Amino acid sequence: MKKLFASLLMSAALGACGPKHASFVKIDSAALGRVVIYRNGVAFYERHATVTGGVLTISVPRDRVDDFLKSLTVVDAITNKPLPVSIPRQQAGDGTNLEMHLQLPPEAAVNGRAEVILTYVTESPSWKPSYRVAVADKGQVMLEGWAIVDNTSGEDWKGVMVGVGSSSALSFKYDLWSVRQVQRETLQTDEKFAIAPPTGISPYGGTKPADTGEAMLAELGDDEIRRPEGHPQNDKSKSIAKKDEEDFDGIGDATVASAAPSAGPSNAPRMQQHAPPAPPASKTSRGSGSGGGRRKEVQANGADLARDQRVATGDQKMKSISQNLLHSDKTIVIEGYADANRNEGGNAQQRVTDRANIVRNQLIDAGVAPARIRIVTHVDAGNAERVRLIAQATPAAEKAGTNKNGDGDASPVGESHFANPMPMTVEKGSSAMVSMVRQKTDGEVVYLYDSESERGNDRFAFRAVRFRNPTDSTLETGPVTVYGNERFIGEGLTEPIPPKASAVVPYALDRQIIVDKNETEDNTLSRLVTLQRGVLTAEVQHIRHEKLTITNRLPQVAKVYIRHTVNKGWKLLEAPPAFERVGDAHLFEVDLKAGETKDVDISEATPMERTLDLTADVTMDMMKVYVQSAVGTPELKAQLEKVLGIHKKLIDISEEQTSVHRRLDEYRERMDELHGQILTLQAVKTGGDLMTHLKDKMKDISERVQKATIALVDDEEKIMLTRVQFQDAIAELTLPDVTQPTVTMKK
């Protein structure tokens, strides 16, 4: 064991005494003159060398030889002409470095000496930016930027001009040192045609196929999809034009009970035949006299409960999916499936399209950008009625902000270059700070309301500094330290700032600007597509309203910027007129006086396709807005105005009926009180006058009940008649053929 340990120590000692190789590109008699470090993982080196004998020896680490050969240039320092070089390939197979002997042509030397400049690119750590902003009270700030560079090259940078830069340049590795032998195919004598070569591969395409993988997010059965308010399959939608299931059910008993204390038998037969609907309070007692009715009611309630549970399961699936998709850039494909042999609920294509559109609208309501959603339908015999949600990788062209026409709207990649004004020394294994900018520029202290970002706040606006980039280069993403009155007041993080552009960087949360946010949504009809048996397919504008009530608690004027991002597929309708574009977001400017409160309205819309029940109250509300809008033909609007008039009449009668119901409830309560008082007075011998008075009161209220009941029956008859008129008007309603081109008359 001791002998083995001794041999290991000897081997280690011999290895330490062996030749050492530099971990950087080493060139004899070549001074390092300039280094520029880039953000994409490479650095540019420039060296000056005096070559004697026509040979320049270079030692290159094997892991950097490809970068070196890919970027090497050799130029005559006097004539500025490129010099050809030859590189011998005889190398030891086990070395960590390759020794290259660059052999210059004889004509390059003057008196046996040649002055050459060598440049090349090799791996290097990326530099890191950081900024300082000193605010003042005169509309200007002092902007200071530093770049932190790390010298991990293995050599000292002595008296070197150091710079940093960033650009849209691509960077990659490519094997140029290995010898490539091409195996050519031997053609047979019976070959008649040569095979054309394949298309060359560019750095953009690469040899790796694009990530087109997809993953299924969820599957929802037809009974798991919640139908929105106004949908024909939503039996909970409010509709005054539909007859309630409980109309005329047990009403006679409730009416007789309410009128029981009355002695007057007048109009009793009519009350029995045309009893009005009982008030809601009496609905719980209906059907108590029938065991079969009770069993049916329990069965119906059980079916409703099971259906609601399935819908709640679907809601939970959609909520989970939406939360995961908000911060994803993948395309969501909604695959709708329908059974071609099933006839109920409309034809299969209508069912599958409607179902997929409902799911699409739910995703949009949850904040998913409409442009990221695509619908695909499948109608085949035997298909299960369902929807599948698939996440697909976004094509590379779309990620880069371009489409097939090349007119993308992504932010441009900025160019930047900063150089230290004087040579500096950076020892190997150490870091240095390179000055990028120190200059006064336009700037001020403002407030930024940002409720969208991950670390944003929906209640208070951040204190922020707004400043302009005075340079001709992009200021890269980095931390910003803010000073004011010769003290530290906060720090933030900036996104890339293009040349001559402005940025707003939040650095403190002082809770001086309070924001109350109220979000609402509504839908307006923009185009009626189809109408079949009272079911309307329409394109609606789904509008989101955001009302911000902003209060300034400061004793001085405050400028507030509101950050609002309009996702692809949405269109801005209403917003403050003064704004700036920062990336995909708008910065809306609002000025507040000391102690002032202002309301700011921001609205945006996106088109949706919806299936609507024309008898639903919510559909009628949308029809009112549609008739008053500029869209639609006069003939169609005339039909709709007739329908709306009947619907308005129906509402008026129903409201009158509700008022009568309320009076009946009041009368009933008063009659119960009088009945109790009369029973009490029967035990008192001296209460004759009061008893007479109470009986007169009872008779008066009983007569009022009779009149109210008759009015209730009359209203019910009017409602039945008006409902028939409404259904008839709906049946006669026709839409113009939307497939025909619109003819525009020229003046």
C-alpha cells in the first residue's frame, strides 16, 4: 500500500514538472492591443506583431481552435492588405494546444521584418451592465453606466484598450480544423441522371428540426363546458319571454289561503279558474300533496346537481389551463369533435363550432391573447361530443416577431459599443469596470402604475425615474441605482433602452398615489350571421373596460404613467390621449394636482362568435344597442324594433305584475295581524267598538285582495298574449343573405 501511494505521488510530481500550456491564444512577440467583450459569449482580440524570418508561432487551445480559424485575419500594418498564411498540420495527438506556424510570403517582409495585425474572436464571459441615476429638480438627471468585465482568458491584459458591445450578431461553433474526407458514390453505367444536391443550410435554419412538438392540455366533455348567459342551452338564462315551469301550479290554493279571512264570496269562481302565480315565498310548499310530484322533483334536483358538478369540473380545468397559458408563448389549438350521426342540438358542424368558440371565449376572458388561439373542427360518425386543448410550440418566425410577409412588430435588437477612453490593465482572473456613459440627460421623478408585471402592484403606483438614453447605443438590461440629494433613494431594473429613447424605471413604493381599479365587460353585436328557429349566430365585440380612480396624496403635482399592454387580437378603443410605446406596452400619461382625484377609462375589444337565444333578456339588451348603431340594414332594424317593442311591453306588464304581488304580500301580512287581534278581543267583554273597527278593516283589506287578485289574473292573460306575439315576431324575423356582396352606390 505504501509503495502504491509513493508511486502516485511520483506520478503527480512528474506531471507537474511537464510542459504547461496556456489556456488562451498565445502568439510570440505579439502585443495585445484591444479587447472588445460582447454579450453573446465571445470577445474580439486585436494583436500587433513583428515577424522575423517569415514565421509566426501561435499556440491555440484545442477547444478554441475552431473559433480562431473561423475569425482569424492577418493584415499588413503598413499597406493594410491581407496576408496569406499557411498552417502545418503535423501535431501531436495528445496535446492540449495546437502549435500553428503562420508562414508569411517573402514579399511581406521589409529588411527581413514584417509588421502585421492579427484579429480573431474566441469564447469569453458576457459583460454585465449597471447604471446610476442622480435626480435633480430642474428636469435633468445625471446618467452613469458601467460595464463589468471578467478576464478569465488566462493572460494579463496590460495597457489594453478595453471595450464592450452588444448586437444582433449570431454566434456559434463550427468545426474547421478536422480534415473532411468526402465519400463519393460510384455511379453505375446504367445511370442516366445525376442527382441534384440538397439545399444548403444557413445558420438560421441549422441542422436541428424546429420544435414542433405538441402536448394535450385537457379534454372537456360536452357536459363540462359552461354555456354563457344567453346561450340556448343555458336554462338558467333570464328570459321574460319564456313561460315559467311553475306558472299556474298550485296557485289556486295560495290565492284562496290569502283571501281566507274575507267573508265576501264575490268573484270566487273567476279566482278559481284564473288564479295568478303565487308569490315566491309560497313556492316551497307546492306539490306537497302529491307523492309522484315529489319524487319527480327530487329526481330533477338530483339531475341538476350532477350536471352542475360536471360543469364545475370543467370550470376548474379551464381555470388551471388558463393560469398555465398566461406566461406561455405557445399556440393553443382547440380541437372540436362532433358526431355526424347525431341530429339533436343543431347540425354537427354548428355544434362543434359553437362548442369550440365557447372554450375560445373563456380563454380570452382569462387573459390569453386571441392571436394565440386556433380552432380546428372534426365531424365524423361516432365522434364523442367533446373539445381537446392542444399546446403547440410557436414557430421560430413568430417568436422572432415575423410572419410570412416579414412584417413583424417585435422590438428591434439594439446595437451598442462602448470603449474605455484610455488603456487599462486587467490581470488574469480579475474583473474590471469599463465606463460606458456619464452624461446629463433629460429626466424627472414620476410615478408608474404597473398592475401587469409579476412584481407589480394593483393598489399603489411606484415612484420611478424617467430618463432619456443620450447615447447612440442601446443600453442593455441591468440594475439601476437611484440617488437624490446626495443619498440613496432606491434601485430598480431597466429593460433595454434604444438610442435616444426614454425609459421609466420604478425604484420605490411610497404609497402616495392610490389607484382603485374596477374592471367590467360587455358585448355588442357587430354582425348577425345566421338565424334559425330563434337561435342567432352572431359576431360580437367583446369589450373590456378598466376604470382607474387615481388619487394624489402628495402636496405637489405628480405625473403618473399607466402601463397597459394590448395583447395581439385586441384593439384599443378608449384611453388617455397622451402616451408612449415601450415594447408591447402603452404608457399613458396622467397629470394630477396636489390632492386631486381623476378617473381614467381604458377600453379594448376583440371579436368573438357567439350563439344566442333570441328570447333571452341579455340578447334583447344587445339588440337594443345594435339597432341604435350604424351597422345593419334599415329593413333588418325595422324587424328588430318590432320585436324589441313587444319585449318592452312584456317587461312593463311583468313589472306591473310584480308590483301587484308585492301589494298582495303586504295585504296578507296585515290580514294575519288583524286576524290575531280579533281572536284576542273575543276574550274581552269591553272591546265591542274596537272589534267592529277591526272587522271593518279586515273587510276592506279583503276587498283589496280581491281586486289585486283580479288584476293579477288580467296581467297574466296579457303576458300570455304578449308572449305569443313575441314568439310570432321572432319566427318571422329574417336576416339578409350575408353571402351576397354588398353593393355600394357611388355618388
